[in-house]
Amino acid sequence: LASVPSLVSAGCPYLANKQQQEAITTDAIEYERLKFDRVSQDEARRLQEENAEYYEALDNLDFAALEADIVTLMHTSQDEWPSDWQYGSTYPTEGGTGHYGPFFIRMAWHCAGSYRRSDGRGGCSGGRLRYIPERSWMDNTNLDKALNLLWPIKEKYGEGLSWGDLITFTGTIAIKDMGGPYLGFCAGRVDDYSGEDSLPLGPTQEQERLYPCEVDGDCQEPLGPTTVGLIYVNPEGHMGVPEPSNLVEDIRDVFTRMGMNDTEAVALIGGGHSFGKCHAACALGPGPDPMEQPEDPWPGLCGDGKGLNTSTSEFEGSWTVRPTEWTNIFFENLFRWNWVQEDSPRGHTQWVPSTPTDPTDTGTPPNTIMLTADLALLEDPTYRALAEHFKNDMGDLTAHFGNAWYKLMSGDIGPVTRCHGPYVPPPQPFQWPLPDPLPEDQLAPQPFQWPLPDPLPEDQLADFNSVSASIKDVMYTENAAVLPMDEGGYGPLFVRLAWQCANPYRSTDHKGGCNGARIRNLPQSGWSANVALDSAMDLLQPVKDHYGDSLSWADLIVLSGNVALQEANPDKISLTFTGGRTDASPNETPDLISDQLEVFINGGDQDDTIDQMFNMQSIWGLTLNEVVALIGGGHSLGRVHNDRSGFESGQWTTNPNTLDTQFFYNLLNLDWTLINGETDKMQYTGTAADGTPLHMLRTDLNLRFAMEYRAIIEQFLADEDFFYTSFTSAWTKVMEQDRFDVTTTSDDNTPTSDSSDEDDDMSNTSVALIFGFVGLAVGILVASLAGYFMMKPSPAGEGLKAPLSDGGELRSSSYVPPTRPSEHGQTL
């Protein structure tokens, strides 16, 4: 089996300052990381309960009243930070009135625009714009004032309104209020308690360790921007050189890094620059940032530092003469005028209109600017065609900008099933929508038969007891035409199939998981970690054919893994199954994020360090107990196969058909010698007491030498029941954590679909199946379990789990979802 694991200044959206920043290395930041590394399980459960209270308050939030309050604020200038155009001389048309809209658009853009596809980090979920390091980014200069303006609204609406939702909703309503497109709003962001999850974005020591940038200004993916501390590109030009043609590649690259295509990129740049202006009226700059002067950050070094003295970026001016209205004047100006360089008050290059491009045009150049990044749209054939189209078709610009803005605001939230509030639009392609599950009353109790009879009617939900029996029979019946059966049956292959289907899930942006069964489709079907899994699905095809649409591939894959895994130790392992998954279309077109879900740790690479293990934990959201249990449980079973993984064939234990704690004993007590020096296939050998040669991977040895891991291993060796319940909990969490459409816990933490519950909306939502089959000892769980190297407790509410009952029977689901009523369920 494969051992490769899966593991603006107001209105300026993507600029502000090109200066390179010193890495933020204060003790305070490292303290925040360590504090969250060591959060106790009791504290984690407390935070989970707080999240449950948040979702209840969110669902009762009066969004109409909230919108009205935001609109009132946008039109009411505050002395503490006056809105732009309070002074007629600063507005291109004399007599303009003040409006905070562009300021709030910049705030929302910079909060959400930090999202990157490489690891799902960034985005406005968590509201981490309030914390270091994002709070001190030069691109976020003076956004602390925007947050201060919003504080009375945040205080008024209480715990049901998170900072993440308030920031993004305010930016969205600002566009709507100024006449721009409004697709809707997806609420449900949970605020973080620190900026810990933004440390890998930089500039920090953690970012330098995990994602170093060799040349700041030319940073490569997996980093999001080309310059650490900016949102996207250096708006003055590549490496600060004001040559538009040299910036085209940077623009396309960084928008791709956050999952945006060319049309979305051009719509966002031009649409965003329809609003607002850049601020550099003060040549001395904004002053100390929040790291240097937290009590009064960015005070401004000219006059009172606000109003006409505001300094936010390195450029000064607006893109249009109507910067508080939704227009396509940006694109009209782009093509109408020839642009020449001038120095901003702070000495940086910006561009101003000189003469018309059409000699017959007798117009007077407006008092507007462009940046090098804007003019780059003229230097690429695709960008230029799109910009010209948007110049000529305001309706199409409105549609594309509205869709792209909603994607920008919501890209880190995950499936539409995580969205709350009254303004959620229909599912969008970037949310990877799935078909609705079958209704719960359409059950199909079907006596077990083998061979299977004709398919069931397509409008009935399969009986999972019958499905389980069918799977078990397939596990024992050799089908050599598909794949010769190893000793013990096909069970190990089914465990690997379920694991590989589920483990692309990322807690950072809630993408991936087995719901949808996208392991059948590209790009996942072509990943090296999924070698030979097409054969596993071929073996299960008769079961799928029999149950037809009554049984999704996603449910069948997860259920087959559970059935097989429990057979490895039926006395100790009881797994809870929640059905109702549906399948993505085989014709679904992968987007720019799909191929980024493939885990970058393979278990034996020299770069698979302990630092990267912490990194993977942050991405996947497993606790310390969970990751150690999964690695140890997985590697107590089966073998590594050279023809599928590239590692030398071998096994971790002397009894690779039984799930037990021998892996941990061997890891701590045997001597291990490097046998494969290849930098991407590091493997070690040891000898058991009975002479059996055994193998370990580099990541296995990391468990031995990192004391945080070892402490858990010692607990598992001292209390095997603790290991079994931990493994059961962790496995179920991995299989269930993408299920945002169901609720699987009752008040006493037991799986339930009790229709007598007082809250009808929360009843009948769980499909629970406790397996009790006896027989086959599972042979192999792929070494890809090494890819789940997460050391720290999950962020609040993301994958936290209560303890399990004695005996290993699962009492709790794997997450506290932002629940919606499920329309399926059966308890067996």
C-alpha cells in the first residue's frame, strides 16, 4: 500500500506599502503560540461550549437592523477619524460628502484577502486582523481606526456578531450602499483568541522556519503575496521597479495563489478601485506601528495625523472622479488616457493622465491616478481584453465583481452548509456544492443476500446494516480479476481507501474530506498516495451497483473502512458511522484550489521535521492525543509496499493484522538504524525479540524524540484502553469532520436521532451504526497516517471532542458544527 500520506488606503484593495518589514520576533508572539500549544482539554471544551452559544446567538441576530446601523455609520463622520471627502477640496467634485464606505471595503478586503490556497490559511475567519502579525502589516496601516469605528456596533450586537462577520459584512454593505453589486452574505465566522494562526503568514520566526522567502518581493508559493506583509503584489512594480509589463506575472501568480482566475482578478482590481483613494498627503508617513507603539499606533507625523493629514500608503490620489459610486470609470480611464510617472508626496512612483489616447478626444485629464499594478492590465493580452470588455459592458462588470467579491469574502469558510444568516445566496462553484441527500423516511431495509440481487429503487436510502454485511462479504471473497486478495482479505485496502478519501480535509478553510467522494475524480485520483485505490473501488462496485443511488460512494467508502478497521480488534474498537453523504459529479471541474489539498509530507523526507509536524497540526486541526493515536494505530497494522509507495517493503510490528500498542513499544525500546539514505525516502530498521525485521519512517522516529509526542506514547503504553478510545475518537473525527450538514450529539454526548427532542430542527440528524462484526484482522492501514502530524489542540470549536465512555464506544461526534437541520438519518 502507498505510504505517501495525504496529509488600500481607503479603497485600495491590494496595496499600501512596499517597504520590507522586519520579522516580528517579539516574545509576546512566541508566548501566544506556546500558550495555545499547551491549552488543556478542559479549556478546549470550554471554548467549544462558547462556540455553541455563539451559533445560537448568531441565528437570532437581526441582520436587517445591523445593516441599517452600518449604513448610518458610513454616512456619519466621527471626529476621532473623519471620513474622506468631508472637505470639498479633497473630493474631485467640489462639495462632496463624507463616506466611510471605501475605508470599510479596504478593511474587509485586507482581512479576507490574506487567504491562500496552499494551506488554507488566512482569510477573515477568526477576525485575526485585530492581532499581531496582521495588525502590524504595512498594508493594514490605520485599519485599527476602522475597527474602532465599528466597536459600538460590535458591542451593541454582542456575542452573536463576530468580528470576522462584522468586518466582511460591513465591507459588503459598503459596496451595496454605494450602488455596487450585492450577491449576499455568508455569516458564521468564529473569532480567534489570538493571532496564533496567522504566524505562518509572517513576518515571523515561524514563517521563516516553515515558509522562508529567499528574496522578499519575489516570494513564491506556498506564501500568498510576493512581499511578506503585503496583501498581494508590490503596487509600485516588481521589486519596486515601476515597469507595468514586469508586474503581470506577479499579479496572475498571487491571484492564483488565492484561487482567483483572470476574470476574477481583473474584476476585483478594477471594481475595487472604483472606490476610494490612496493616502500619502503626509510625506513623513504614518508613524510607529502597533508593535512599536500599541497604545497609539500610526498616529501620523503631520499635524493631527487624520483628515487632510492622513498618511496610510506611499501613494496619493483616487482612481476616479466619483470614488463613492459604483462605476466602470476605472476601466474608462485606463484606456482613455496616456499615463506618465510622477512622484507621490512620499517619493514613490505613481501615474497620472497626460493626453488622450484618441487624438480626436478634446477632454481634460482628470485629477486621478493609476498605480503600476493597474497599468499592468494593459500589458497582458488576456487582462487587456477583459479590462476592455468591462469598460464597454457595465452589466458584466457588475455581475463578475459581485461574484468575485462574495468569493473573496467567503473563500475560507468552506461549504455552503457552514453559512448562516438570512442573506446566504445559492451555492457557488467555489463552495464545491453537493447534491441533497435522500430524505430520511425513504429507507430501504434489504435482507442481506449474496450474490447481490437487482438494484434497489433510486429514491430510497440504503439500510446500512445490510450494506455493512455486503461489504464484509466482499472483503472475504477473492476477486482475482480485479486484484488478488492478500492474506486476511481486502480489509486493509478498504481502510486505506477510507483514509485517503477523508484525509484531504483542512481545518484551515474547511475544504476536502470524503463527503463528495472526490477521490474518484481528478485531481485526487491521480495523486501518488492513491495508487491502486481504483482497484479498491472496483471491488466495491457490486455493492454500489446493488444499492444504486440509495448508497453514495462517499458513504460506501467510509463504511467499508470502518467495517474493516473494526475487524482488527473487535473487542476494543467500536466505531460510530454517520451516513447521508452524497457524491460530487464525475464531471465536476477542479478549481485552482483542488490540487492544493494533497498533503506535502510523505513520512520519510528529510524536510519532514518536527516543525512541519506542528505545521500540519495547524492545517488539519488534530489534537496531540489524536495524531499520536492515529499514527500508532495505523502503523500497528499492515505493511509498507515498495511497488506502491517507493519505500522498502516492511512492517512496523510482528503482528501486522492486529490493532494494538506494539508499535509504541517497538518505537521506544528497539534500536533503529537508517537503511535508506534517499532524502525523500528515509527509512529505519530494527529487530524484534523474535528476530522479525521491522521498519520505521523518519516521522515515526520524530515521535520518539519529541517529548510532547513521547509523553502521550507513554500514557498509551501504561493504559491501553486510553489508546483504544483515543484511536476510535480520532478515526471517527477524521471521517466525520467535513459533515457540516448534520448534528451528531445529544445533550449527554451520545449519538442520537431522537425525534422527540424539543427542538424539531435538531432531531433526526444522525445516522449511527455501531459495528460488531468478528473475524478478519485488518492487514494494512497505509503509512499515510504519518501525514496527520498535528500537535496542538484545535482552535476553539474546530474539531474538539469530549472524552469517550469506558470500553471504547464513541459518545461524541467529532465537531460542533454550525448546525442546519438534516434531512436524513436513521439509527441502527
